[in-house]
Amino acid sequence: MTEPILVAIISGGLALLGTVITVIAGNRRTENNLRTHQAVTEERLNSLTEEVRKHNNFAIRMPVVEEQIKVINHRLKNLEQNEKE
């Protein structure tokens, strides 16, 4: 082999090695970013799920409160009528 061919092979091999290292490092960074974003998304989802559960509990209890208010208003109206009589 002549010297220029040997230099070209070595240069090409080092360029290929540099490219492979760069791609591997980029993939690692991308994976780390994805993990971070996934963790943030999961935390936000958990927070929203908790808020929805609180709202649902409120939505279940509200009709009960409304019915109790109707009963209280009816009893108050009866007491007012009894007082007038």
C-alpha cells in the first residue's frame, strides 16, 4: 500500500469513529430529554387526575346539598307561616 492510501484509510476510519461517537452522544441526550419530559408529563397528569377526582367528589355532593337546602327552605317557610298565625 502506498502512503496516501494508508492516510486516506486512517482518516476515513477516524472520521467514521467521530461520527459514531457523535451520534451515540446525541441519542443519549435525546433519551435523557425524553425521560425528563415524560416525568413532567406524568406529574402533570397525576395533578390533573387529582383535581378531577376532587371535582367529581364535589359534583356528587352538590345535589345532596341542594336537596338539603330545599328541605331547610321548606321548613323555614313553615316556621314563618306558623309564626304569622
